[in-house]
Amino acid sequence: MPLDALSSVEINTTSIIPMTVVTAKLPIHYGGSLFPSDIKYNWNSTETKKLMIYMLSGIGQNFSELDGYEAEVKLSGWIAQERMYTKIKCCILKNSGDLIEYHEPPIVQGRQFALSESLVTCPIKSRLQDINGVVLQLNRGECPASKKLYIKVTAPIKPRNNESFAICLKILYGHVDVRLLVEWLEYYRLIGVDKIFMHIFDLSQEVWDVLRQYTKVGFVETRQYNYPRTVDHHLGEKIRYYYEDERVVMKDCHQRLFLFRFMYIVDMDEFLVPRKHDNVKDMMRDLTAMYPNAAGFTLVSYLFVKKIDQTFPPFKNNSNIGGYFKRTIGMIGFRSRNKSILLPTRVFSKELKTHKFLTVGDYERIQL
């Protein structure tokens, strides 16, 4: 069915969240840029700078792939090239104040840049509810005494239904068109997405106010992003570091959205368009019935040229999005730039990339 089948869909503008401006303070500025509150002390500690290991987040679950352990925390971040072969340990602080050490945890690392994206797994013999925080240290080093230096362990986001569909917007940063942002969010609400999780960096107050409205109704969750680059590089520059940083975010997303049935990783200029259904729930119900052993569904990506000041019938309010649908017949399909809808429990975090993923066990990648 061609994309013109969307003509039967109309946006109910009364369902759009009112954009009442709310006076709100931006997250705390720390060290010249924004930091998540649970890592700011860790990143700026003298010990961490010597260690050259920077973890963006710690996501925990009450199961472990390692025998004899009840839970595990996966830390996503960067490890300096100088530490690529250095033995490290997990320092695990319990709520009781007791410290537990796990030496030489499993580590998956990316390319050998000055700072390489890394995923570290810290196994735990008790339930996550007993854990105050986790931090990494050299094998021979002392675990920090201050609770401030430990990274808070976050649980995955809980979905509301068994057919839950989540989107990961890798990083929302810099100058963002507020109108397009609202349309982008409302489009995904329209087609049945349950949750959008996004990393955010250096946004305007206006954009922050918009996100607060969607956060209040439970549709959006955000995480402040930062990166420990010592080289002169700006977020979004298409240089080798960018793709390494991007993979840190994707691994973080996979852990946070692990409990959702489906997950789709996108940028803000990308739209998932069901071609035979009005919503993603019906689409995924049919696809999983047809391919019960699927770990992910790989889609063909198309480029659309926007027609300025033109709109498409379903979008009655001269929307930006409508301008993309009012197009010529020429579309370019890229199988090399594919994106995939994933079943998070059936793919590995360690091999998750923008256009590729590795399946667990005998599960399969389905090319649509």
C-alpha cells in the first residue's frame, strides 16, 4: 500500500498537549555544561580523571547472565585507550553501607580511540533494591568512601501493556525547531507509540518547557547527556568520535527500554510510517504472528524532499511534516541505511549499532 493511504488518517488537534509556557529552571550547570545529577561528582572527581573511565549511566535488572548472581548492573560509557588492557573492578555500595568488589567484570569495548565506547557488566549477589550505587576502580585501587562518587543504579522503564512500543531518540541537542518537535511527538502519539525516551544536551528554555509538558503526561522521559571528550569536537559533527559516542547512547537506551515489547531507535528527522496499518500496534501484531521467531524487523529507509508551503490532506494545519508527504513520485530507498524495530530481549546490547544488531540464540533478523 503506498504512503498515500495515510489520507484516511486525520490529526485530532484537540488531543495535542497545550503548550502553556511554564517557568522552569534548567538542570544544574556543572563544569561548564549540563550533567546528570547522579554522575556529576563521579566525573569531576580527581580519582576518575586519573582512572580515565567515564560511565554515562548504570542500568540494573534483577537477573544475571552469570551463574550464582541474582542481579547485574550494566554501565555504559567510555574507557580511555590507556586503560584498554588494565584490570579493573566494580565497587558496589549497598544501602547498609557495606562494600562489595567484583574483579575483572565483563567489558565490551568499541574501536581503539582516545576514548572508546564501553559496556561494563557488574554482577550482584543480592537484589537491586539493596544497592545504593556502583563505580569502577583499578583492581589495586581503593573503592571510594564517599557515597556521592557512586553512580545511582536506575531500573528499566516499566511499560503499561504487553504490546508496548517505545522509541529511543538518540540525542536531542542544539537548536531545535519547537513546532517541528511538537509535530514529531504528536505524530508518534497518533500511530500508537507508548513511550519516547531521549537523551538531551544544551537545549533552549523553550524546548525544555515543551518536553516538560510531555513528561508530565508520561509520554516522554529524558536523560541529560554529556561526553568527556578532551579533543575539540562538537556534538553532531560527523567525525569518528561521533559514532562512538552514539553507540554509548544506544546501549543505554537498550537497557532502559529492555522491558518494552518493541523498541525503535531514531533521529528527529526520521518517521516510522506503517504502510498497511493505521498504527504500530496492529502492524507489530501481524508481523510477530507471521514471524514468531523474530528478534527485529529491518525496514528500508527512504529520503523525502520537502515541498515548502505545501501540505498533505491528513495534516489540516499546514504542518512541517505534511510538507514531506506532498512530494514528487521520486523516492530513494537505502538498504545500507536500514533501521530496525527490535524486540529488546532478543538482541544483544554489546553489538547494537545504528544499522546493525546481533540476535540472541536462534532468533532471527527479518528483512521487510
